[in-house]
Amino acid sequence: MIDACGLGKGVRRFLGGGVVIEVGQQGAFSVNSVGMERRPFPLSFSVREAEGLWRVRASAAQAGELADLLVAVANDAVAVVALETNSYLDEDWRPLRPSLIAAELGVPCTVHSLGSWASGTNGLAEELLVMDRDLLPRLRDGTWSPYELTLIDVPADVRAEQLDELALVLGTTGIDEPLLSRQGDSRVWFSGHDDCYVMLETRDPALPAAVLARLLTLLAGSALAELIEEPVSRVPEPGPRLPEQLIATAPHWIGALGTVTEDLVAIGLAALPDPWQLGVSFPRQADLTATLDVRHGTWRITPAE
């Protein structure tokens, strides 16, 4: 068993030619729920293409559960441009600066100060952390949780003035406006909220399908981990054909668990007219069923019964 990209805990591994994901009991689907009734959190996925860029909104996934997918399409370095968490506090119960969190975790990085002008700007911290892209999984190692994390890839030799320009772009781009078209060297921008909600933009047309495949795997894996009462479950990830088929069928999806046994996990999938929002319930009837055959390590899509 060989770690893919050396990413370690909770991420993809290659086993017998297939891709297997280790899903922990404390993943996004396991720790998040909806409403006072604490209903299970649904899978959601939405994608749109514009100007050669793909924008994805999705849930539920922690940044660490997608880190290897982001690394795979990124430039040589990533800039962490916003980081907010209650996991690291000083003696006065104030959040530590991102650079101090990185130091606590032993993640080497370059710190670029923006100053107080960035304070209160959505998606920006007062300092940026620039690190080798392969260090991103070490930063999100599963031992702590950010309620806000935004990052974008940059060249390894990025200069201070380029980081200032990047901050200006990030601070002045509307939430529904294409961002990477204003940042020509970058290939992926990611923003995670509550370590659950995902927004990303990419130049790589394969990344949306990879994210959807990962969401299906995380949902199935969290259910199996709970069923077998183990810290982690090891779940085969569907190949690209399955999520590509879903995206070709409809751009907006919601998913919910169906049958769960040690041998089989079924996920009901329903197409939505618009991107899912909190409060939108799963329809009475699914359109399709994605089924994981645990014993044989295969996925299939069938019409819902």
C-alpha cells in the first residue's frame, strides 16, 4: 500500500490498482447535521462553467478531505489567504495568527503581512502564508478544525508585490464573479466554511468530477465507519466515468443515504433546478441510485426504484 503523493492520514491510497480512501468517523458528514432535529447532512454538488473556468459549490467536506485533489491541480505553492479557527487560542482566548498555527504544526512557510487594511475583508487575513503545495495536507492534518479557510495556488517564486496584487484581486472580486480570470497564474481557488461547505474555482476540467467522486466516497465511508464502529473505513473511490455521467445529466445534485450494510451502501441522488441551499429537503423520490459494492470495490449508477 503506497500513499498517493505522500499525503498520509485520511486521504487516498492506491491498493491493487484502485483508489481507496480512508474515511474517519470525525469527517464532515459524521460531525455535521441539519436543524434542531439534527437530520443527517446531505451531499450536495453544483457546477457551472464560464470563460474556461469551473465553479463548484458542494457539501459536506472538510478541507483536509479534499487537500490531495487541490494539490494535484495546483501550482508549486499555495497561499493560505484566510484562516479562522477556535482550535488555536492564546492565553486571552483570542485566535492565534495563521503563522503561529503553522509553527505549532511544524509547517514551514513564508509569511507575507498585509496589514490592518485587510482586517474585515471577506476572504482575507492580515497575513498570507505561502507554502509548498505538498505541505497543505500537513497543515490540515485532521487534528483541528477551521471554520474558515481560503487558499489559492501561486508560483513557487511568487514575489511580495505579486501577493499584494493577489490580495487586491481577492478583496475586490464579488462572490459570484470569476476570480481566476483576474489571476492568470493560478489554477485553483478554494474556500471552506464551517469545515463543511465548499466553494472552489478551477481551470482544470477534471477537478469537479473528482470532487463529486470524493463526496460520494466520504458519505459512504462515514456510514460504514459508524456501522462497523471503527475509527476509519477504507472505501474505494468511483472512477471518473461515474461522476462525469452525473454532471452530464444535471449540474445540481443532492444525495442522501439509503441502504447501508457491511457489503453495500446505496446513496439516493436527485437532480435540483438550482444549487442546494440549507433548508432544502431531499425530494420524495430520488432520480438515481449510486451503489457501492463494498466486497468487490465497485460503484454503479442505476435508476431509482
